[in-house]
Amino acid sequence: MSELAQPAREHEDVTLEADVFARDCTSRETLQTITGRWGVLALAALTEGSYRFSALRRRVDGVSERMLSQTLQALERDGLVVREVLEAIPPKVEYSLTPLGAEIGSRLVGLIELVESRMPDVRTAQEKYEAGRGVS
């Protein structure tokens, strides 16, 4: 085997054997991007449709401009979000999901809906936990 063929095969093996539990697996970084506070919310919001940056920032209440920008860049890098510059004066940017982003986003929305619907149970558990520890 030539030296040129070896690196390609090594790279191929890494992508075929993704294992998020393995310390050096690159899927961990992608999972962190997706499941970080702003990644989840940005992907879930974009399942509603395309957003311009400022509108998405308003939708994801509490995110700073810098954090949203970094999150969207990471999501774009991982192939989950498409950034489109619209021809306008001044230029405007719109974000939307790729098919992969839409698939992941729909699963996140399901998780969000489950969590929201079970908040009474969570609050009860929190109160019980705090009462047992003497926290007020």
C-alpha cells in the first residue's frame, strides 16, 4: 500500500467507527455542540423555519450575539445549518436547517416537549430532594 493511501484509510476508519463513549472520538464535539444550551435551542427554533440572525436571537431569549454566532458557526461546520446571505442593502443573513439538522432538530423538539410536559413531576422531585436535605 502506498503512503498516500494510508492516511485516507485511517480517516475513513475513524468516521465509520464513531463511538461517543470513546475519549478521542470526534462525535463528542458534535454532540456537545448539538446538546449545549444554545445548540439545542437554536436547532429547535430552526425547526419552525428559516430565521434571520436578529429574529433567531429574539426567539432564543437570553443568548448573546457572540454565543449565537459561535453556535451557528459550529452547527454550520457540522452540516446541520445553512447560512445564506440574502441580496439586500444592507446584506441580510438567514439560517435554516439542512436535512440532517432537521432530523436532529425534530428529535430535540420531542425531547423538549417531553421535558416541558413533565415539569410538574420534576418540580415535585426537586421539592422532595430539597426537603430531605433541609434546603429551603
